Amino acid sequence: MTTPSLSAERRPSWTNKVPEVTLVFWLIKMMSTTVGETGADFLNFNLGFGLTATSILTGILLALFLAAQLKAKRYIPWLYWSNVLLVSVFGTLVTDNLTDQLHVPLIDSTLVFSTLLIAVFIVWKRTERTLSIHSITTLRRELFYWTAILVTFALGTAAGDLVAEDFGLGYLHALLLFGSLIALTAFSWIFLKANAIVAFWIAYILTRPLGASLGDLLTQPGTNGGLGLGSTGTNVLFMCTIIALVGYLSRRERRARALETAS
């Protein structure tokens, strides 16, 4: 779904640090959440890094890329989506560490991250008077934005695993459940005129457990309720698709900036 910007917040497109919300946006977001789920497992198990080393490595990479993102003066597709991918992997690892290392129940993680996300939104709203992603034009707003994004990924991982594993729905049924909730959110926005900003954030949150469920369904062995395709092939397929789509967005962004500069 797309969210219309407020007239008072309209600025030249390159001053906003967040991409336009289109079908391509949602496709990359969904696939990045899947890569976050399968990528963390690939580094942890396939390459044998272990959970602690994988978390440290991903945390360092995220810090470096996020610093570059915050320093940039405009939206740069490859940089923005690199951060989304790293946040996706790191958010997954946050939940995995809580579950596997500290033995925190998934229901507790889900409740804690839900509460934390609500707190982030409350502080963001009271401070900036808007949660619109069309107004990410200051450093403080961008910090709020990426904090919310990180919490949504950790929350989505916990909620997806909770529904699929602890509640016993299985990965396919969890995928269908979260997909139906996203469809209901889109229906409410399109036909019932639900608030665009609220609808966006609900859909954004739900795409994380959707992607996590899809990743587990594709990679987990049949004995665990998956299709057994493995994390390597799944990561390669989704990463190639993401790179192609980000390349398309980069070309379109360059053309748009050239046209606006010329006019």
C-alpha cells in the first residue's frame, strides 16, 4: 500500500531519507525479512559462526552501514536497503539470543517488544507530531525511524516463531495467517479509509512474521514442517531478486533527480 504525504510535509524527493512506498517497496521488504530469517541461520549454522559471533559481526556491519545512512543527505536505494537487510538479520539475532541463550519464552519476548514498539511510537509522535514516513527529513526523525524498524524486526521474529512453533500452527498456516492480516489491513485502508500512517505501520510490522514464516517454510526440513530447500539456495534466490529490484530503484531515482534538477 502507498501512504499519501501531507501537503505541509512535501519536499523535493531527495530530501526524504525513506523510499516511496510502492509494490516494489513491499516486495523488497518481504524478501528482506525472509533473508533476515534465513541469513541469520546461514551464518550461524551453515558457516559455523555460532550465535554469538554472528550477532557481533552483524552488529558491527549494521553500525557501519547505519552511520553511512545517517550521514547521507538524501535517499540512496542501495544504502537504505542494505540497512534494512542488516536490521532484518540483527533483529532476528536479538530474538534468537533471547530465546536460545537466555531462554526467554517467546510469549515474553513478543510482549516486551510490543510494549517497546508502542513506547517508541508514543515518544516519536509526541516529539515530532507525526509518524509519517514521508517526513524523515531530520536526523532525529531518522533515528526514531530506524529504532522502530529494528524493534519491528525483533518483534516479528518472536511473534512468527510464537505462532508457528509454540502455538503449533506450523509455518504454512502462520504464513497464511499473517498474509491474511496484511490483506485485511490493505482492505481497511483502501475501502474503509483507515488512517494511512497506521495502516502502513501495521502492514510493516506484519511483513516481518510473514517473511520469517516464509523463510522457515522454505528452509526447514520436512520433519519440522518445512519444504527442506535449505538456507543457501533460498538466500541466493531472494538476494538476487533484491539486488535486481534495488538496481531498478537506483536507476529510477537517478532519472527522477535529474528531471527535478533540470526543471
